[in-house]
Amino acid sequence: MRFKAFVTDIFMIYTPLLYIMTYIVLGSAQSFRENQSAIFICIFLYGFISSAFFAAKSQTPGYRYMGLILQTKDNKNPTLLLALLRFFIWLLSMSLLIGLLFPFFHPQKITLHDLICRTKVLKNS
């Protein structure tokens, strides 16, 4: 369910950012591929927007579609700062592949970024 939510968020949040940056701001795909700062800006904006969704409503559009919510261990909405930290830990752990493998070895099957940030993903009732 989390993977489906992630794919939904990629299509609803990240893809429009890439399109705007590529064709409206830079003017061509070639310019986008050559501009590393544009790629970084898109990743940062995606992280900020998804973190803002988590801070405001505990859900991104993908989480809402899949009926999931993100909360802290004490059942509160995460703050914007905590959600941003969670995103950057996710980004780092996925780039090192430990984030992909971690849930398979953890007894409670939680992700590394949720463990570090003390958050949990729940099925919305």
C-alpha cells in the first residue's frame, strides 16, 4: 500500500515539478539533463511539498488515495521540520539501499526513516 501511495505521489507531485522545470523554466530536456542544480531543486521541492502535506493533514495525495496516515508515536501530526527530516533520511537511506532492505530485517517491519523519526504509518479508519 505504501508503494502505491509513493507512485501516486510521484505522478501527482514530482512529475508536474519536473515538467515545469524542464519545459517552462529551462526550455528543453537537454538543458534539464545538463543542469544538476535543477534536478536538486526538483527533489527538494518534492520533499518540501510532501512534507507540508504530512504536517498539515498527515497525508499526501497518495496516502489519502490508499487510506494511510502518518503520525508520530504519540498519535500527533508530524511537524514540518520532522517531516522534512524524515524525507531526507528516506532519500539518504534509499540511495544507500539500506532503506530498501531495512524493513525485511526489522522485527516490526518498519522503515529506517520511520524508526529514526519515531513516526508510524497507519491505516486510516
